[in-house]
Amino acid sequence: MPNNNNNKEDIAKPAPVSIEKAPSLPPLLAKSKSEVNIISKYFKEINTKSNLAKPTKSYAQTSKQPTSTSDMLKIKESFPALNANQINRVNNIVKRNPKPKPRIQMTTKGPSRKQIIVPMNSDNSNSFMKNSSTHVSNLNRLLRNAKMEIAVDFIRSNPIGLVIITNKVAIQSDLQIIDQYVKKSEDINELQIEEPHLPQSKSYLKITGILYFPNGRTQECLSASDIETVLKQNQIFDNIKLASRPRVIKVSPKSDMSIVWLDIWDYQSRKKAKYLINRCFNFGRYIATI
């Protein structure tokens, strides 16, 4: 058998290898502005002089709201002739973000509250207007003696009656003084003069729950006089004045129920109508709802 010790000596030992470090990479150069801004390659410079004076803006900078770059690129590829502002508008329209609509300003105004309306017939108003200047001075003297802040500027007539123009909005005590003076004037029929009031608007109300034939007879249907009688007896209508007579209609040709429409004088804030809405009251043996 061969000698194992001799074989081990004959094997050459591997020589050590020195590993040299690889040279470090050169530092990366900073990218130029054209490389950083990817979107800028889609723009074409129209005037080089103006571009040097003013820095260019990207689509993302022009947009006020956060938008995705891909959406802007798609719009630019579809419409290459558009500039940044135009593409931003198209993007807002696509995303349903249009500019807010301008608020419309009314050119006409409502009736001024600095006037008092005294309803009366034409004969009373004509006789009162004959001495209008005297009535203005007398009214101002009465208001001054009562230590009121209001004063009468002038008086005019219209088809409703008298309209007394004042420097301030009148209160209830002012209306009482004017009412007493007008009714005590000469050549005036006191019974044909209504209480003075400030300018008002109309409110429309609907009353349901009343039979069209309340007495059970087909010949006698519900009338406007029946409605007015019940309204005068109910306390919720104490401060309510009708602007016209109630209108009664049938719900349908085959129905036995009715609908009553009311026009009332109300404030511009609809205060009286809001007070009556959803209120109930008795109408005979039925319960009506406003």
C-alpha cells in the first residue's frame, strides 16, 4: 500500500491571493431642470426671450387643486395645441369642478317699510288729499307731542287708499295715533276706513279635511261664507286678515272631500304663515288641517 504521509507532503499548498477594493464610482451629476420636469417635454417654447425672463410653470403648479400627472398628460396628448391654463380648465370640467356661478343681483327692490297704508274708498281719499299739506303738519305735531321718533314726509293716494310716507319704520303706537287722526278728519266716513298697516305681502295656505257637502246634501256645497264664519270664531285666526275670499274646490270628481285655499296678509318673513302651518281646528264635527 502506498504511503499516505508521502502523498500529503507532495500536495502543493495554495498561494494566498490579495483582493483589491474596487474603485469608488464617480458622484452622480445633478439632473437638469428639463430632466426633472417630465411634463416639460410636451411643451413647445413659443418665444425664447419671454421664457428666459419669466420662469416656466408646470401643469401641476398652475392647477390650484391637486391633480394627477397622468390626467394632465392624457389631455395634452389629445389636445397638443392647448397651453397649461387651457388644459387646467379642461381638467376641471372633466372632474366637474367648474367655477362657481356668479350671484345674480336683483335690480328691483321690494316695497319700502317706511310707509303706512290706510285702506279707504276713493271718495274718502280724494277729500282727504285736498288738504294734504295741513294733514302732514297736524300729524307731525301729534307725533311730536307724543314723543314719537317718527315723522311724516308726505301723503299720496292710490287705488287702495292713502299712503303716508315716513322717515322711519312705524310701530304700533304710531299707527294708533294716525288712525285716530284720519278717522276724526272732516268729510271722512269713519265706517269706510280700515285700520292702517305697514306694507305686507301675501301668503297662500291650504286647508284639508273638510267635506265638500258638510250637511250631507248634494245641493248645498261648502261656500266661502261658511269658511269665513268658522275662521272668525277660532282663536288661531285672531290676527289673520284675508287678502281675498277663500276658494273652495273639490279634490276630485268622485271624492266627497274639499280643498280650501286662503290668501292672507303676511310679513315678508312669512311669520303668520309659519304660525298657521300644520295647525288643526274644528270645522263642525270634523278636524281640518292647514
